Amino acid sequence: MLADELRLASFAVLAALALVALPLFLHLPGWVPLVFALLLAWRATLVWQRQPLPRRLWLMLGLLLPIAALWLNLRTLVGREGGVAFLLLLVGGKALETASLRDWRVLLALGFFLAATPLLFDQSPLSAIWLLLSLFALTWAMVLLSGEDARLSPAVTARALLLSFPLMVVLFVVMPRLPGPLWSMPTEQQGATTGLADSMSPGAIGKMIPSREPVFTAEFRGSQPRVSQLYWRVMVFDQFDGTRWTAANLALPRGVALSGEAQPLRYDVVAEPFQGYLPMLEQGVEAGEGVVLGYQQKLRRVDAANTARLRYSVQSVASSQYRDALDEREQAFYLQLPADNPRTIQAGQALAGRHPLPAARLQALQLWLAEQGLRYTLNPPTLAGNVVDGFLFDSRQGFCEHFSSAFTVLARAAGLPARVVVGFQGGEFNTQGRFWQIRSSDAHAWSEVWVDGSWRRVDATALVAPQRVDAGIDSTLGEVAPRMPLVGGRPPGWAQWVGQQWQLANFSWQRWVVGYDAASQQKLFQQLGLGEVSAANVVKALLGGMALVLLPLAAYVLYGRRVRRSVAQQVWQALGQRLRGAGLAIAPGDTAAELQAHAARLAEDDQQALAALLQQWQRLQYGPQGGDDAAWRHLWRQVRAFRPAKVGRQR
Amino acid sequence: MWRWRKALQQWVLRHTPREAQTRLTQRRIYLLPTRFGSMMLLVALAVWIGALNYAVSLAYVLSFWIVALMLLSVLLAYRQLAGLQLQARAAANVFAGDEARFLLQLQWPDTQPRRLRVRWYEADTVLAECTTPGDYALPLAAPYRGQLAMPVLRLWSEAPLGLVRAFSHVRLQAALWVYPQPLADPRELAWHGGDGESTAIEAGGDDFAGLAPWQAGQSLRRIAWRVYARRGSLAAREFTSPATAGGQPSLSWDDYAANVLPEQRLSHLCWHVLQASRAGTGLLLRLPQGEYCVEAGNSEPALLALARFGVRDAGG
């Protein structure tokens, strides 16, 4: 390769690397990608000015500085953030010792590896688009490095990527997925997730800003549930210190027993774990692959440390209660109350005195709460000190956190074991995709009270604002409903349609691309009639899929374009067709002399015209200067205009 | 490793038949990943393991796309060589020590540009980068006199991505003659009549006849300086020219002393043939296998005879 071509190719490699690493600005400490970009820029300048590379020793010593800074910053050089940042610095250093073609190719290969790193942080459609861009840039650099003409190279690149796309799809679908990771990753400090926090302090936040951000999706097989049945259980808070509810995270072995056998709902959920727990419809009876149903009816991943989005299937019976045998110690645990909130405790104890039977007591508690004149709002005044007393007897305004907290305290005071359940309630049904979209604003909290050997759900919010449960939060509060940006008011029909389409696209993306895992693969294999995902079946599917894609591809690559190119043959065939149209028996392989022999039966004029055409064809095909495109096109027009009279008719 | 390589080379050389012309088909085209291709496969594997471990679907996409590019490269690289027609064109003879230039005619059935390279199988220098059909001159050093057959050719292409290399080995039927390397020789030529007998010789010609004591007044250019260096006395070189029109100088293999090595003799003879052809004097070259007449500007038959001297399979 000429030195100048290598120069162009090396610029392409450096540009591709810069493009690939750009999204890392969002996920790493900003200075790391910046150092990387500077190293690339330095290398580009050296290439531009045709200057020699820096001494390797100095380079290595110089790299130690940012690596030490990285250690100080992140305290690790492995794991997701540390590993990626470390790799980025090393690749930047490698860029400064590339001289030969082989070096540049090593750097390019590293660039391909680097393109995978932003995906560890984000798998949205936007990342996919960026991946496409990165792939194009990298492949283009590859094409240039292999010595392709610079002007042709973008087309060559696009063609290579397009033609290899179907092959990639086959591999993506067929190559087996593992249900769990190969080795456990070092746990990372999880960033702030939307929706659910690890504790609940009613009254601490004055204004709740509802967010319509999608959180997870659920797809039911068979019958769809009613909105009022959609209680998505995630976490259980069972410890109260007077102001704040937390989870004790007891881990007792407990099976699930449901009173009455109803038809279970089967459904698949795509969700990220919230504080390690996954949403599941109350009451779960069976957890699918990759998830386990544990104590307090909480669902979690098998590999608990993994915080990645997951697709899983669950079976639930839509019921507001489930049987559970609590021993003395557990009952005492669920009755613990601090000495705060004396008025609430007093009210609870008074009710307990009047209603000795637990079931009747629970009824009375609900009735009492409903009579307190409470109001549902997302903008309650902030509370301090005895927050439950403040809510129940003074401000009387609040949202689900206030209601569930107050009712649970009340129940405990009345001698009924109780706890707070946090999750989501409701969801929006996407009619096009036939799935449920649950948003951040659907987050909800309710109480669970243990009466007569089973846990019963009490949604205290619903006692006051029943439409919150029946129709979802949107109908309860005007301000949460979707609004047109700037203009305000409800969006027109088409905007809703566009919104639903966008949701559907996102859902399909989550389902078929991001959430395509061992379970979905299993399902797809069964739908395709391939049976289990076993080695033999994978090989079968791989061979079948590859044959399906490779054969047309090979035909196109090896033969497709050749046939289309030969203008001479096309003109020849057209001429043969004209003669056949005139009633002559022309074979496809006939030579010019044979054609003329056949044409002896034609009229005199036609014979002369044919002779002229044949002569011209031969001149263009075999002549010393050959025929250019214009000449061939001219001949083709003449051939099409040539309409010899039918031979048969003359007889 | 080295021995394996050597053995493989020997095997290739043995199993490449010599053919007048050939068309490359799938039987002749081999495909292997390049070093870069293997590296990319390793990258795909690493990304795949990462995808497996972190359950990142898009990383699977990246990994499998790299593999797909490899698979596609197999087809594209194969296409670069498939259907290629090779034929050797007549190449000019050369003198030993010069560079022979074999002519390779490349043709392919479609009009699309291709990108392939040619080198001799046993040397690493790229001889030609072929993008269009046509004739390509392939230089080859010709150090020794005799017949030089076209060595095994290696044609290969890594286009368009450099991931997979398609290659093929071809041995074309083409040979050229390597004349002896001309070596200057001060020997005077003997003159012959048309019928081969010695005739009277006139003094003062161009041809060296012998030595005589140098006398003052004679040209300095006639002094035989070698003799002076050896003996210390000045001698003048006597020249003659052919006396009759029918006569011409002749030179025989046997004119040289027995201790002059054959190759050296041939080199001297070659020099004389060239001189005679250039000067237009003509020359009768007597070799053990026959006599060759060198006329002005036509030294070909004599040079060929010199090139063939002692070559057993000189049929081609």
C-alpha cells in the first residue's frame, strides 16, 4: 500500500475510534474519554505532519499518570466502569505506537471491541443507532486499510454491512443464550432508579412530581386482567421507626398457599430489578426461569446481583389475599410500633376494644379511615414529628404513601399484624401490541393485614379515592394525564396513536432485541417447531438458517451482477425474440450465421434489416474499439423497432 | 514450524501442474482467514463472552455482525478469483544477470473491477496489483544461462475487507532463453573465405592479427600495453582486414584453451556475436553442435545456440 493511502486509512481508524468512544462521555468520569480523545488527536497530528512516534518508554510512563488518576477516582480497574475506563486509556496509548499496516489493524480490532463497551451501560434504540454508526465507521476504516479506492470505499462498506446483516440476524436468533452469567460480576453501586426507593417516608416530600416514564411492560397470555386487579407487588416494608418505613429483609422459608383455586394468569414481564426485586402480580403462584418467588411474596432474580433488564414469566392468581401461617415471633414482629403518633395508636386501640373479632376489627378500621374526611392529592403539606397523627388528624391530605402508612400503623395499634407493600398499580393497555405499559407514575403503596391466617390487601387509598384503582392514576389527577407540550390540553387522537406506536416500537425493541434471552429463544424455537434449544437443534437451525440466507447471498454475490452486466447478450436475446415472434424457430444458442439461415424465409426488406442489425452487433461486440453504452442503447432501440412480418401469414 | 512450511511448499510445487492456460474454479481457489481476520474472530469471541456474562443483547449483535462480515468476506474474496483466466504471453529472451519479464494475460468474464495481487510462489515481493483485465509484466531475475521456465505463480486477494484471503497457485507453460552474460574478449578473429579456407590477409584492417616490435611514429593506440606490463618492451598490435568479399571472421568453441571454463567461453563467444552483429561484419560461429552465421543485426540464432549449449531438454 502506498504511504498516502495508509495515511488516509489511519485517519479513518482514528475517527472511527473517536466516534465509538463518544457515548462513554455519558457513563464514565468525563476526563477519561477526554484523555482518550486527546491521545487520538495527538496521533492524528503526528500522521498529518508526518512526524515520528514518541518513544515507547516515555509513552508508557506517561500513561501511568491517567491510570493512577483512574485508580484514585474509581478505586478499581475492573468491573464495568473501571474496566471500560482502563481499556479506553490503553487503547489511546496503543494509538500512539501504531506505525505499520499491521499495527493499524490491531488498533482497528481494538476499536471493534471498544464498540461493545457503551452497550454495557445503555441498550436503548439510540445506542443501537450509535452502534450502527460505529460499525459503519469501523468497517469503512477496514475497507480503506485493505487498500480500496477511497472514492469507492463508502459504497463497498455499505454493501458489506447490508449483505452481512441477514447472516447476523440468523446468528442472533439461533446461537444459544445462557440463562445466567458465566461468572458473577462485582456488584456496582446502583444509580438512582426511577419509581421505587428502598424506604418510604410519608410526609417528607411535599410535592410528588408524577413522571410518565415507562418502567416495565407485561404481556398476558390468554385473558387480559381488569385494571383493578393489577397490583404489581415489588417490595415489602415491615419496619417503622415513627417516620420512615424500611424493609427488614427477613429471609424465612415460606411456600405459597392460596385460598380457593382460581384460574392463574400467565404473563411475561420485561423489567429492571428495583432494589433487587421484580414486579409481579398479586398473588404469585409460580415463577418462571431465572426468577424465584421468596418470603413475603417477593420476586427476585436468581442472580440477585445482576441489575440488568430481564424478561421473565410468572403465573399469578388475581386475589387480594393469600394464606400464610405466622408463628408467635413473626406476629410480634409485624405488630412492632414505636411510641410516636399517640393519637393514631389511641384510635387503633379504641377500635380494637370495640371489635374483638379480627375480621370485624379490620372492617371497622377501614370504615373509620373512610370517615376521617381524608383527601387524595399529590401536593400535600409537608409533615414533621408525628407524621401519621399529622396526616390523619391535621392536614388530612396525602397520597398513597400517607394512606398506606397510616392504615398500617392503625392496624398494628389495633393488634393486627400489618405491613406496607410497595409496587405499581394499574397500567395502560396498548391495543396495537396487546401489552400493558406500566409507568413511573403508576407507583403505588398499600397495606397488608394478617387476619385469620391469611394476608389481606387493604388499599387505603382506594377507600378515599376509589377511581385511583379502578381507572388508574391518570383519571384521578388531571395533571398526570398526558399533555401536549407547550400547548396544553389533551392530545388529539393522532398524537395518541403516534404515542402508542412509539410505545409499541419500544416494547418490541425490549422484547425482541434487548430482552431476547434463553427463555424467549426457547419459546421461539418451539413456535418454529424446532423443539428444545439443544446442541443438535441449534446446529439444525443454524444450518437451515444459514442455507436460507447464504444461498441467495452467494448467488447474488457470485452470479447476480454478472448476468445483469452483459448488454450484448440482452440485445442478442431481444433480437432472437423478435425473430421468434415472426414465426422462426430460433434456438437460444444460435450463431449469427444460423440466424441468417433461418431468416431466409423472411421478406426481402426484413432480411436486409436483420443483416444490418447483425453486422452492427458484431461490430460493437468484437470491433477494435468496442461499443460504449450509448452505442449499445442505440442498437437496442433499433432491435426493439425491428418487427419482421410473420412468415406463416404469407403462406 | 519451519519444516512444516517447507514441506507444504514442496507439496504445492509438486501438485501444481504446468498448463498452457487455465481458468480458476472452486477446485483451485483456497480460502483462509488472514492474520487480521483471526484477530477479528478473537474480538468477536471476546465481545460474545462479554455479552453472555452481562446479558447485553446489542453486544451479541456486534459480535455476530463481525462473524457475519467474516462469512461474507469468504464469498467476496472467492469472487475476486473465481472465473479468472490466465495465460502466459511470449516473453523476450534475456542475457544472464538481467531481469526476465514474463507476460501474464489476465481475463475475467464480467466487466467488474477486481482487486488481486500476484507474486512468485517462492518470493515475497508483490509483482503486480491487478484491477482490470490485461497483460501484466512479471519480473524475475535470470542469473544463469539456459532455459528459464515460468515459476509457480501465487495469485491472491483479500478484498474488500482484508479478513479472508483467497489464493490459488498456477504454473503456466511459458519459458524463455537466457543467453550467456557477454564478457569482453580481446581475441582476434580468424578470417575465412566463403568456402571455409584461409585466404590472404591484408594488413591494416580491423582484425587483430598478431604482435610486432613497436616503432616510433606508429600510433600510441597500437601499443599492446599488456605485453609492455609483462615484458617491459613495447610491442605494436598488427591488424588485418578480410581480403575478399566472400570471407568473414569466424570463431570456434575450440579457439579457446582447454582451461577456459565452458561458461566463460560461452560468455566470450556471446560478446563476439554481439560485436559482430552490431558492427555489421558478420561472424561464423562454430560450436560443437553446429555452425551459425551471424549477419548484421540478426544475432538471434547464434545467441539461441549459445543459450542452448549443453542444455539437454532444449526442445522447448
